[in-house]
Amino acid sequence: MAKKQYDLLFKLLLIGDSGVGKTCILYRFSDDAFNTTFISTIGIDFKIKTIELKGKKIKLQIWDTAGQERFHTITTSYYRGAMGIMLVYDITNAKSFDNIAKWLRNIDEHASEDVEKMLLGNKCDMADRRVVSRERGEKIANDHGIRFLETSAKANIQIDKAFYDLAEAILDKMPNKEEGAKQPTIRPVDSGASTGRAVTDPVCDAFRYHSSREQHLDLRSSVHISQFGALFTAV
């Protein structure tokens, strides 16, 4: 069996209303890319990127969930086992901010009690269209005891910081972590990132990433959902 190319595996989740920029955040972080064409995520999408943090190589398995209500049952099944969740709203869309309360309830209902959370106010480059003040974002974050950042996937503002801060918070909570470890350095280990789109039986636990069979972690196969809800496999 090939030697593992990482020390730890963190499962992260991006949640929030459709159109707030979750997919753009993911692709900016994983591929340093930005697509100006909006394509709504269907079901679940994912990327994998390995980073170095406090002397550890950490593989981030990042799941991008659809924001539409019709995918609620599918997407909430992925909350289980998530170690970190990013709640994203659009600073130019008041409703997406108001719905953060709903997304927080979803976390309480479906995620583990000790999951790390971070609130992101995305599209902060669009200051002339802002309708949600930074102070409102900070307040709801403080009220729930979670981290807060304003980001822009388009302008690449605080995207790396968001993922590294969340990963660091998860790492710091883990038992037997090394004392006196170096402060985080934003340095990707993988120049590219694995990708796929999946809607699976939650029992499979996200294709069993935690399986010892590391040779399957590249996830060359993925599963899609059609607009009618029928499942089919693509290789």
C-alpha cells in the first residue's frame, strides 16, 4: 500500500443560500480560479486540497452544498462527520443574511455538537451594492460564538485565511497535538485539487474517505442527481 501523503484529513462543509458564492469560494481556494458564469450547484460538489499547517500535512475534503430547499434532505445528510462548517451569505443580499439563522438551526439539528463554525460575508468587493453591514455580520457571529470574516472570491480577499483559520481551529481542538508548533503558513502542498460531484447514500459516509484504502481517495468516479431526483453514476 502506498504511503499516505498527508497526516490528517479534515472534512469541511460550505452551506448557505443559493447564489451567495459558495462554489466560487471553493474554486478560488482549491484552484485559484473564478468563474463569472453562475451555475447553481446540484446536490453536492467537492474539492480536495492538501495544506501545511503547524508542521502537519492536512488534506481538506471540502463539500459544497446546494442552497435550494429541494436538496435539503440530501445536503443535511453530509453535516454528519463534518469537522468544520462555513456559513456563507452575500453582503448584497439581505435575505441570504437573514437565512443564516435557518442554517445555524440546521447545524444544531444535523451536525456534531463540537463542529467548528465560521461565518463568511461574501462579495465584499461590491461595496456600492452592500446592504448588510459588517457590524451585523460580526454581531450574529459573536452572538453564536463563531468566527467571522468578510470575503471576496472574485477579488481573492481573505479566502485562504478563511480555510486556514478554520483548519487551525479544528487542529487546536484535537488531542495530543504538538506543543509549541509553528504558526500557520499559507502554503499549498498540492498544486491542484481533486474534484467531483456527488449525491450518495449518507451511509457511505462521503465515499468512505476515512477508509484505509487510500488508493481510492482520488475519487475518479462521482455520482450525480438529475433534476427529477434519479441517481446515476458517472465514471
